[in-house]
Amino acid sequence: MTRLDPAPARQDPFRWDARANRAAQSVTALFGRRLFFLPGTHLGAVKWPSPAWHKDPKGTLAGPWHYWWQAHYVDCLVDAGRRELANGATPAARFNGPGHPSAGRLASRLVTGIRLRNAFTFVNSYYDDMAWLALATHRLDTLAGEARRRGRRRNARVHRSLTLQFEAACTDDLNGGAFWSKKRDFKNTPASAPIALHFARTGHPQKARALLDWLDATLFDPDQGLYLDGARLGPAGEVLVERTVYTYNQGPVLGALLEMGGEADLARAAMVVDAVDRLLTVPSPTGQPQAPSPAHTAGRAPSTGAVASSPMTSSGGRVLRCEGSGDGGLFTGILCRYLALAAADGRLPAQTRTTAARLVAETAGAFWSGKRTVQAGEAADRGHGAVVFSQHAAQPADETYPPGSVVELSTQLQAWMVLEAAATLPGDAGNAGN
């Protein structure tokens, strides 16, 4: 049985970085595994308690494979690694205690595990999946450079390999944008936005601008101030727009707009933050209970219908809407990652920064308040003393994941991501989350 090491004594348990640390410890304890028990590898199990195939090295390849969940696991470990670096990058600063690998080293092992599990390549059939991994490994490379760690040549190979894929995904079909998959029949925000952000961060602003221009012209809904899901060609050659609004789609567009940083980009970023506040929030746990949201599948089967609005009210707190389990279990975490960037960006209006910080802090506070502790009787596998977070910020984990439930990795990465986002908020901006 795996038990969690206590957080270092110097940490204040009421600080956001201590809460993010607890999430990091819990997710890695409950879900972290070696691939085939191979040293130097790491992967996240899809579920906890783990099915038998996770315990059998011969059956590791037989279970479901969620490439993009693992990419966000890398991103979360990079978040933890940045906190370690800020605390001196000493063994005592490590998120899981001095006797364990640093977060950056564990993230590097995870990238190795992804390649091996993905048939010795970083390429797969979905351009959005690869975009998330490209963003995560770029951040990991930056962390490695600042910490003077090895592995940067491997990160450069990932960058070269995936950038070639993105260049192939971006065509003139549908007047621009990036294809979602290698079926090449659908272009959408989940692929175009993170690819645009990747290009913006890696020295290709013209390519990023072309994708943002396509998103603005094709998928931005000015009535809502939000980006729609995607577009495909109809039988008569017309462009058919999929009008579903997903929370996570707004995040990487926001990140790309901030990265580009032009006057129009910043104005559009402020508009998106305001729209998220008005339309993608629900009453906090102290207000009305949240109506369960359907568990969406990220891009795998584009659905129809618009998301119902949740207008901002002057009474009671609001938290970001969550989208259930499965792929949808990551959506709100991704949005919070980029809202935290907006909260810290001095080029945005003060009101926009305040709104972004409040959304992150209140959502993080709800996840933290609603967590539950794994009890000894349910931890025969691993993780006694870890915490489990809810699928929905506005509902406690005792309701969405009562003892005996199967917990999905995506939802736990989401809560961890939100807590890491809160830990980056400037000054006392996180106090709204308690």
C-alpha cells in the first residue's frame, strides 16, 4: 500500500501552493505507475482503483489509452516543478518530499512513458492531442533550462516531430484553420487554438495569426463573446458550423491572444473573460446546487445544440461550470490554466484581471472544500490518505465519487490544474477562494 508523505513542515496548509502540493501528491499516489515496471518511465492509470490490467505488466497495453490525458498530466507536473523551482529546487522543496523524484524529473519520465505506450512515437491520429503534448513539453523544456536539467535534446525532437504534424493539419480547406484528426473532415477550436498557441510560443507568429484570424472569422460568436466548436463542409460545399460551446475551447484561444499581444488581441481576450464569467458559470456550493452537465467527449464525436447560458447574478458566488467525467473531466481545468495567465497580465484592464482571478480562486476553493480523504478500507490498491476531488466544482466529492466509486484520472487532473492555477494568482488575488 502506498502512503503519502506528509507535506514539508514549513508549508502553511492554508496557502494555495500547499493545496496544489496535496493535489499533486494525491494524483501521483493514486494513478502514477511505471510502464511495464520499467525504470525511468511513468504513466497515469486511467482509473482508480485500477483494473487488473494496470497491475499486470503483460496487460498494460490492453487497456484504454488516453494520450491527451497524459499530456495534461505532464503540464500539471510542470506546474509543480515551477513551484519547486521557486522554492529553491532543493530536495526539501520537492512536491512529494526529498526521497522522491522532482516534479520535472517525473514529467520527463512521463514523456518517455507516453512515447513507449504510443508505439514508440509521439504522433497519433488527433492533432489536438498532439498540440496539448507540444505545449506541455515546451513548458517542460523551459523548466529544464531554468533548472539546468538534462533532457532538452529529447524535448527538441518532440517539438520538431509534432510541428511537422501541425503544418500538415493547417490547410486552405474551409478557408483556413487546423484539422482535428487525420480523417481531415472537420476543423475545430480544440485543434486550431492550441496549435496557434504552440506556433506563437515557438517563434512562428504569422502561422499563429492565420489560425486566430480563421477562428475569429469562422467560429467566434459575437453575440455570446465565445468560440464555437468547429466547422465542416456540407454536401453542397457549404461551411457547416458546429455551434456547441465548450469551456476548454476558450482557454487556449485566450492563451494565444495573450501571447500575440496586439491591441485587438487583448481587447478580444478581455471580451472572452467577460463572456466566460457571464455564460459559463454556475452557483457555487454555498448557493444553488449545480445541475449535472453531460460528460462531453473532446472532439471525438461533435454534438449539436448550444450550451444554456448561466447569467451572472449579484447575489451568491459563482464557479466555473464543469463538464462531467471522461474527456469532459479536463475541460474546466484547461480553462483555468489560461484564466490564471489573464489574471496576471498587466496589459489587460484591471476589471478583466480581477474577474479572471476571481473565477480561478472561487473554482479552486470549491474543489478544495469539496474534496474527501481516501479511507483505509478503500485503499487496498494504493493511496491511503490521498484526497479525491469532485467531478464538479459545485458538488462535493462525497456525492460524485463516494467511497467505493471508480475515480477517473481526467477529473483529478482537472482539480489539480485548477489548484495550480490558483497558486499562480498575483498577490492576494486567491483569497476569494478561502
